[in-house]
Amino acid sequence: MTRSTIFFALAALSCLPILAQSTDPIPTQDAGVARAVIIDRAEVRVLRVEIQPGATRRIHQHDDVRYHLFLPLTAGIELTVGSEKPVLTAAGKAYFMSKGTPHGFRNTGTSVAMAFEVFVKPDASAAAMPKDSKPETVLDALAWTLALASPTH
């Protein structure tokens, strides 16, 4: 699987106009961090996050979801998860967090960094996700997200 295939799949996800709620980034309470809602349904919420150079999204957690995927689209994002040492993420990889896991991120680069955040909500169908597994790649995460967002689901 090529890197261009991954980015094409991510671009396709962000261009689902029927499911899109808003494509304009809205500033968060953290200076230099904005987000746009791509999908918001009972089963899943997908955000596109834009992080200005040097900006930090403070440590927070999501108690209203089953799990959370952080999918960097660009290099230069440092991700802190729980009490683990911060890691410099790789574009095109998937980072998994369970419900309530404290996390934060910052842009260590000199240009705007972007990521998708996928939140699978408690109403998500278990049939769409393999039991006792987590996505290892961005394409796995996209497959789950698209299955959950499917109108036939």
C-alpha cells in the first residue's frame, strides 16, 4: 500500500459533502488550534484539526466515546498519550486511544500541521468493528469509519 493511496483515501473521506457538517475550521480554546467537523452522527464523529506552528492542544480526554483515533495527515505533530513519553507522529499512521485516555498534541514544525480525529461513539454498531482489535493503519481506521457512517448501517 503506497503513501499516495493513504492520502487519497483521507482526501476522499474529507470530501463527503452529504455527510459533512462543516468544512470551515473553528478555533478551539487553545490558541492556534482549529477544527472542522467532517462527520457527526450518532455512531461516529470525524474532525479535521489544523495546528499552527508551535501551537499546543492541551491535555484533555473524551469520556463520551468508545475509542478515539488520531490520524496525522502531516509530519511534525508531537502526541502525548496518558503518562507515556511524547512521540513524534508519522503522517499516515493511526494512533489509538480508549475512552477517557488523557492526551494532547503540539505542532513542532514550521508550517500548519493537520490530522483527522475519529471518535467512535457508544451507539456504534459492534458488527462494524472486529472484536478485541484496534486499527493498525489509517486505512483500517477509514474502513471502520466509513462502515459506521454508511447510510445502510
